[in-house]
Amino acid sequence: MIFLQAATGASSGSNYIMLLGTLGMVSLTLGIVFFVIFHQRKVTRFNMELKKMEEDKQQILLNASIKFQEEERNRIAADLHDDVGPLLATARLYLNENIVNQEPAAQLQSIYSAKQIIDDAIQLIRNISHSMMPPTLKNFGLESAMSDLFQKINGSGSLNASVRFHDYRTRIKLEQELHIFRIIQELVNNIMKHSNAGFIHLTQNANATHSYFRLHHDGQGIIQTEFDRLNHTSAGLGLKNIASRVKVLNGRILFEIDPSHTYYKVTIEVPKESVY
Amino acid sequence: MVLFLIPSLYFKLILNDRAHSLLINRFFLIVEFILLSEFFACYLRLKAKHLFRVVSCILFIIFSFIDYYNAKTSVEFSFIPLVVECLFFVLVIVYFFYEKLQYSVSTPILHTAEFWISVAFLLFFSGNFFLFLFSKSSLNDPGFREQYVVIYGSVTIIKDVLLSVAIVIRAYLNEGENRLGKNIDIDLGSFYPLNKNTNPKPQ
């Protein structure tokens, strides 16, 4: 109002132009300021949502990891309790106090039976131990461990499995090898369980900075979008475990289908010097 | 400000020496330009900001003195350097906001003192731009002079209020930083850093 009064008092038309120009400039300034404030709020809100989503994903992965560990412990506990425990108890029965009162032939028989049972128990414990850390992997490396695994699969006769390592002259850290082994083991298990594949082929390649492991199979597989979707749901514990192992390795995993739709590919990219 | 105001009033009102009064006004304008340039250079992310600041200050100083030599013999006061200053800082502040939009920061923009200072000067310069632009031709018009007083006074008050807000926010932020920066006297016990890598080496 005061501006208009001042303008009314002014006789010249340029005063109106000046007044309108000033009002225009001030309006424009206020517009810019409000735009900046609201835009920043929008960006902040978006960033917060993104952060929350990332935290949720981490939480899912963490839960999956804990659940996986618990399942593994339960399996080991069950193996020890159900298999090793009864065997040792039976061996103890054979070697009870009455053995000294028995005939020498019966004594020998009891000792022999107890020895057999203890051997079985040793074998069982060895199997449990090998499932936790394959000795071939520890002693001879990933290439040998993978060949061993694929030979066993091949030996079962249900699947044609083959391995080819093209560039694995120097071994990477044992922890990295174990993670890669577990990832491939999980993938192979999934393929055997769900895909109804006729063959699995694993190839390894490397460049100066990264190692690449690629699994081919001709069964029913999944593609990247499905893998991402399963990773964000409570289902797919094994896939979450794969995702968390890949994250630990600072690597990437890619699920693809061949353009001809004849086979699926899973590629794992791992940096040669992973940061721990 | 007092350093410039007293000699300016002395020359203009007591000695009626327009040329020296204008010269002191120009010095004030140059100092204002340099200080504001320095302020915005601190907050801009532009790579060549220091070169840009130095070049713009030198150009402005040269332009102000050329204008002074042209205007000192004239009867009317020259507002052209003021218009140039307004335009320059409006553009700089708009660019400053553009950078703020580009780089998302965790602190809300309203919680930063530099934002309020920028808004204060943006309103001041944009509000006065047309005023200074038309001043030379219309300053003798009583209606225009009335408008000049109202507009200049209003934007100056708004600018001062916003600068006060900036000071309050700055003080509030400093208080928060001091509160956070206080030493916490808790015995954390002995701390041994973890070994870099305790994992067994591969065979």
C-alpha cells in the first residue's frame, strides 16, 4: 500500500516501471529462495528414504546371516547328537566293566566291534569337519577344491559337471577362497535342487585387477531382477547369504540368461586385493 | 562505515566538495564489493573462484574509478557502479543457490548462517537494482525520491533483520558445537588396537 501511495504521488511513468521492476525482482528472489528451500527438503527426504532402504537391506542381510549361522550350528549339533553320540555310546557298551570277565574270544570280538564303531565315529567327525572347512581348499587351493566338488557331483551321475580354471596361477587369500567356494557351492546346490539342469560348467578368468568365476547351466535359473527381488524379501536365505558373501568380498554377482534362452549364466566378479 | 561516512558528510555538507565526497563513496563501494566477494568466495565450490574473485574485484575497481573520473564533473550522482554491483551479486548469489541445489548436504539449508546472509543480500540487491537503475534520471522527481526512501528503507530493514537471523543461527550453532565438543570424562579402560591381519596365511 505504501508503495502504491508513493507511486500515486509520482508523476512520471518511469516510476511505475521502477516500482514494478523492483516488485518483480523481489518476487523472483523470494521465488528462488523458496524453490531452494523446498528442493533441498525434497532431496533430504529422498536421501533419508534411500538411507532407510539401505539400512533395511542391511538388516535383512544381517538377519539372514545370523539365521544361516544358527542353521549351520543346528545341523552340526544334530550330526553330533544323532550320529556321533550313539556310536560312542555303543562303543562304550562294548567296552564296559564286564569285558574283563568275558572269554578271550568274546573280549577280542567286543574290542574289534568297539574299534569299528570308533572308526565310524572318526569318519563322521571328519565329514562334519570337512563340511565346515574342506581340507582340499585349505591345503591345495580353490581350483583343487572346485575340481573335487565337481568330480563328486559328476560321480553321482545325475549331472554333467566340469571345471576349467584359466588363470589361477597365484592363490588369493584363504578367507576369499572360502567365500568364493561357499558361494559356488550354494549356487551349485540351488541348481541341483531347483533347476533340473543337465550340465553345470564353471570357468575362471582373471585380468589385472579382478577374478571372474562363471557358472553355466541349462536348467531353470533366475535373472538379476529376480535375485534382487528375492534379496529384499524374507525368503531366499541362501541367496541372501550369497549376497552378503559377495559384499564381504567387495565383489559383484550377475545372474543372466543367454540371448538364445538355452542356458543361464552366473558371474561372480571379485577384486584380487579385497579390502578387509 | 563510520570511517567513510564522516569524511563523506564532511566533504559534502561542510565543504560542499562533491568530487571528494563521490571519491569516498567509491572507496566505500569498492571495499564493500571486495568484502562481499571474499565472503562468497569462501562458500562457493567453483574451482576458479579465487581467480574469478580477483579478476572481478580488479575490473570493478577500474570501472569505479573510470566512472568516478567521468562523474566527478557532472552535477548528478552516478549510480552505475551500484547497478553493476547489484547485478553482479544477484548473479553470484543465484549461482551460490544453484551450487546448494547441486550438492546435497546433510545440514538443512535453513540452519546455515550463510544461507540467511545470502538471502539478505539477494533481497537487498534485487530490491535496489531498479531503484539505482532509474535514480540518475528521476532523482529530482519528488515522487521518485519518496519511493526511493520507502523502497531503500524497506529492503535495508529486511536485510538487517535477515542478517540478525544469521547471527542468531550462527550463535546457536556455535553453542551446539561447544556443547558437543566438551570432553566426556569416562574411563574407557585400556585400549589395544587390533592387529591388522590375524588370519592365517594361505598355504
